[in-house]
Amino acid sequence: MTTHTSSLTVHQTARPHGFPTRAHFAFVEAPVPAPDPGTALVENLYWSVDPYHREAMDVDPLHVPVEGRTIGRIVESRNPALPEGAIVLHREGWRTHAVVRPEQARRLPVFDGVPLSAHLGILGGTGLSAYVALTRIARLQPGEDLFVSAAAGGVGTAAGRLARLMGAGRIVGSAGSAAKVDHLLREVGYDAAFDYHDGPVAAQLTAAAPDGIDVYLDNVGGDHLEGAITALRPHGRIAWCGAVGQYNSPDGPPAAPRNLFDIVEKSLRLEGFLVRDHADAQQELYDFAVPHLRAGRLRSDETVVDGFGNIVDAFLAMLRGDNTGKMLVRRGAGPLAADGTGLASTPRSGAAAAS
């Protein structure tokens, strides 16, 4: 049974024009809900904040809890398929407690030596996005050269680490600061990386991969996509995962790449995808990644913010690029204050990042 008598949810209350602020959200307090027959009450432990949340702010309904991937523990059940004490993943979002039906929650496997938070990072939608992009969309082959944009984010760090284990050749990434570039080179295993603020992306990519690339994993769009089209060799592939470069633009999407016809001339393939359409790859990811995690060959890059009251600030920090790896919010032991005070993030990597 939960020891809390009240719950908090985060609602979006207005549409942003450009970069969002805390004023676009509100914390709503209510009694902890009671599960109806056939459901279970989940006390949430970890929340995911993701770039797609910004895009969703333009279309999702207002004055309802923000949707998102969440890990929690069942504390009261009225359904034998959802036993008390089980750890589940659901998408009921930014709230401290949720009532779920069996079809709304997936019971998570427990892997010895692997932190619970990995199920939102390298083993969750973030890692699955990278895995699907590399294996199903781009079909990366051993020895092929790869470029990843937003490489220091959750998908980007996962892609670099997974691609190295898959036998990729030269791995190049772009990031938003010198510190992130250093992290990619020292910790993640990228062969080359550059700060996209330092000059035109196409020129920096040419310098980092003078012989060209075979695969591009696009998390940004815009000038990164244009530069990658130039750098790709004939029959190269582009797996388009996101376009974070345009999410906060008040002027809308940037102009299309000027070299789109090169896709025809070089026989390139560009395919966008949504990870939700590849849920059947989840077990593949477990089979591939878990042995590497246990052996220390694979690590989970995370920036963890403590306290549900800081979830909006964590989201805004992620949009500013303040995170390295996956941005997560952990329930923590302190009060669930909604004023955002005491926001502190902790970068974590590997199995030492205890749940």
C-alpha cells in the first residue's frame, strides 16, 4: 500500500510559441486514486523527459496529465495480472501515481547487475530507437562508417555504444558543446566528434569523415541532414529518428536541404520511423544488450534529476541541451515540492548507476 495520501500530476496549460517555460505547466494535487476492479495502483519511481514532448506540446490536449514513459511499482491491485510489488512500465506520464489496466502496463524483467533506470534508457524507448535505427532502418553492416547527430543525447549515446558493439567502422558525432564532444570521445567511443556551433556542419563533417559515411542517424534535421547527404557515399542510408533542431523554432521548420536531388544521384535511401511501430524488437534488444551490460562492455548514459517537483525544470534543461545521455527524473526520498527549487542533476554511466 502507498504511504502517501495525495498525488501530483503535471498538466500543460498553454501552447508555447518558441521555447516553452514553466508557465506553460501546472502541478495539480489530488487524493491518491483508488484502483477499480480489474486495475492496479502504481506508485511511480522514474519518469522520462524527451525531445518529442516539445513537439507534442503543439498538438496534445491541454489540462490533462502530460503523457510519457514511466516506471513504477504496483502498490495496490485488484487484478491478478498486476500483482502487488511488480515493477511496470507504462505511459500514463507525469504523475506520482497512476491507475492502470493490464493492457496499459508492461511488467519489466529484472536483470541482475542492470539498474532499473536502464529500462528508460539503453533498454527502453531510447535504446530501442537507436537499435531499430541501426539494425532495421539503416541495416548497418560491420565496417561501415556512421554519423550521428545530437550524439550526446539519449539516442545518440546509445547509438554510438551499440554501433561499436555491432562492428561499425568510423563513428562520428555532432554535439552542442566542447564538454559533450569530449564525453563522446573519451567515454562513449566515438572516433571523431565536433561542436556544431563551431562552423558549418557540412564542413566539419567533411573534416571528421574525409572519406565519407555509409549511414546517418538523424536526430536533428536541417543543416545536419544537408551535410550528411553531401557526405554519404553511393547507396548510403539515412535513418531519420527526430528533428530536435526545429522543435522550438517560432518560425516553423527550416527550409528543406538544398541537395535533396543528391538522394537520387547517389541512390541514397532515407526512411523515417517511429519506435512504437517496432515493439516486437524489444526482446531482440534485451538479447543483444543485456549480456554486454552485465559484462561491462555496454554502459547506460544518464543524467538523473531528483524529485518529481523538478520534472518541468528537467524537461526544460533537456531542451537546452544540459543533459548528457538520457534525461531522467527519479522520485527521490525528499518532498515532492512543485516549486522547482534545488534542481540538481547527476550524470551517470554504467551498472554503477544503481536503481
